[in-house]
Amino acid sequence: MNTPILPTRRYRGSAIEARQAQRRQQLVDAASEVYGRNGYRHSSVKQVCDAAGLTQRYFYESFSHSDELLIACYEQAATALREEITSAAERAGPDRLERGRAMLLAYYQALKARPLIANLLLVEIRGISPAVDQAIIRALQEMNRDLTRVVARPDQQPDELLHAGVMGGVIHIALHWMASGYRQPTEVVANTAFKLSAAMQRD
Amino acid sequence: MNTPILPTRRYRGSAIEARQAQRRQQLVDAASEVYGRNGYRHSSVKQVCDAAGLTQRYFYESFSHSDELLIACYEQAATALREEITSAAERAGPDRLERGRAMLLAYYQALKARPLIANLLLVEIRGISPAVDQAIIRALQEMNRDLTRVVARPDQQPDELLHAGVMGGVIHIALHWMASGYRQPTEVVANTAFKLSAAMQRD
DNA sequence: CTGAACTGACAATCTGTATTGCCAAATCAT
DNA sequence: ATGATTTGGCAATACAGATTGTCAGTTCAG
């Protein structure tokens, strides 16, 4: 009988899983760039693969649809952003209002620092497919939960609709700011959003 | 020499311009329906023409790209919505706060009454093309102007960013409400948005 | 009634992209 | 060194939709 097939053979120093993971990550990073710049629906598989320095074949190794890649990009960016924001909140001390202000500032700072990611997260993402919409909804819910935990008054029921409204306001302020080429200083933008979020502090 | 060509000949009782305008309107109405239901990018020229009861040939008679048709749909819907809202504001009397409340109520009532139009206006529209984005920006600016005229305090400079934020909040409240299948009563929704817009009443 | 404009249906073409298949060069294990 | 695996490039195929073209039947004007 034959010896069983050895599925792992090292190549350029790393095992098959590592190589695949590496290629997948290359694709995600390149696609974040390309999608952020041209928009998802004006980008092709080939463009992404070229930008990643990989052949189209490797796209299908890691993803079955472009959707999947888009979702991977979105989730990577959203997770990173969320971590920045929550860590800024923790650094800001115990006061609820101060934490909220710090979160907003960190949010807008991050969007300004990486405009292409901002574009991907806020503009080039909506209405692609049900699966992508689900990913967006999940991400917004998570941010909403952070927001509630950190900023909302603990003595009252969170108002789901109102929170949606505040998040929408924060996002649209960002969109308006981005469309203007980041005209206003980041602090002014964060402060405007802070005024809006004051609606959560009343009944 | 020949007699000059007579460009108009009546057909089924109407002149060429009237027939063309009629067909164009048929296309816009059918497309509003189709785009609202399936989304713009999941709709084809053929689908729209079938729904309009016209041949594809007539699409190219009135529009050179699908973009143009989408923009026509959007602007027709946005204009109608805007008229409903401003007329509701006028009916509400002179008080600024009352007018604002009436506008919001009219807004959400209209979205609930015509869900497909709501979908077209708020969901299936973003990030299609630069031209469409321009149309959206124009429409939002017009609503913003209405809002400023009717609701904002006349004794202070309008804060552009803050207005963008309030509009974004109003829209996201609508999106959240629509996604829930219009769960909450319209009055509750309008009232939530009203709380948010209170940010415009302070400095 | 007759020829010209108009309409409606559909075929033909064009274009862009996803997806699969193939092969030569590079890299590995032994 | 040698054969097997892996990689990269690219060709072949498949497909969907837009756009243009054709043509027979309908409606009009005089």
C-alpha cells in the first residue's frame, strides 16, 4: 500500500497553511486599498490580484465570491477602528462624558489618518449584497453596544432608535467632513458630534 | 428644392414630444418601482422596459445611461417628498418647533406610505456613480436649506456640520425603522428624531 | 388607397468580467 | 540530480448585460 500523502511541504520556508494565510492577507490588504480608492463595484478581481502581486488563481483559493473578500476587508477595518476607539475611551478615565468625547475624537482622527479605509467603511460599502449588509449591521450593532456601555446613562433603558439616530449623525458628520476634504479641524468635528450625542443624555 | 421635413406628426392623438414625454414618464415610474424593489444594481434595462411596457429601444430614446434614469427617479421622488414636507410645515403654523415636528412627522409618514420609494431614496442609491452622488448631495442640500429656513434659530449662523449630523440622524432613524418593518408607531419615530434635532436649538 | 412615419418584437453585436484550464519555470525533498 | 509540488502567467471559456440593427405590422396624412 502507498504511504499516505503528506499534505504539508515547506516552500520558501513556510508551510502550506502559512503560505495560504499570507496570500489571503495580501489580498485583503490590497483589496482594502483598491476598494477604498475605486469603490467595490468599480474594481475587478484582476485589479485586486495585481495590486496584491498575486495571480487570479489565488483569489479563488481563499474566497469564492468577491463579496467574501469585501466582507473580510470591512471586518478587518471595523475591528481595528473599534479597538482604537475603545482603547481611547479607557485612557480617558472614568467620567462618562469624557469617555464619549474621547471616543468621538479617536473616531474622527482614525478616519482622517486613513482616508481610503474611511471611504471603504462609510461610502463604498452599502447595498452590495445581503451578506455585506449583514456584516454592516453586525458592525454597527457592536459599535452601538460599545457606545451604550461607555456613554449612555446607566439609569435608563437604552432607546434603540435614538442610538441609531446618534450613530447616523456621527457617520454623516464624517461623510460631510470627508467630502469637504477634511476642511474643519478634527477637534471641531468631534465637538459637533458630541453636541449631537447629547440627545442621549436627556430623556 | 424639397419641402422641409415636418418633424411632428400626430400619432394616437398626440404629437411626437408628448409621446416621448409620456414614454419617458412611463420609464421613470416603472424604474422607481423596479429599483426600489430589487435595487438599482440588480436591475437591468430590460427589466425596467418590461415593467414600463416598452421596448429597450425607447430607453435609449430618453436616456443615454442607466445612471440618467436613476437620477430622474431619485429627483422625482425627492422633489415630491420635499413638497409634502414643506407643505406640512406651512400647515403647522408659525411656531418653529411645531413646524419642525410637523416636518419630521410628514417625512416618516411618507416613507411608511411608500416603502419602495423610501428604499430607493435612502438605501439603493449610494455609491452608484459620481453623477448620482452629486444628485444626492444636491437633494440633501435642498432639504438642509428647508430645514434651516423652517427650524433653525434665526439669531445664529447655521452650523453646516451639525445640520449634516441631524439630517444623518433623521435618515438613520428611518433606516433602522424600515429595517424593523416599521415596527414603532410613526409618532414615536418622529418624536425620537425631534429629540435629536434639539441639538440645533442650543449653541 | 398609398406611401411614409411610427411602433414593437427580437436578433446580432459588443464589451467587460468572472471562472477555469494549461503549461513552463521555480522550488523543494531525497 | 531528479521527480514531484508549487507558483506565476496567461489563454480559453462562459456569461450577462448593454447597445445597435433589422423588419414586419400599424397608424397616419392627404
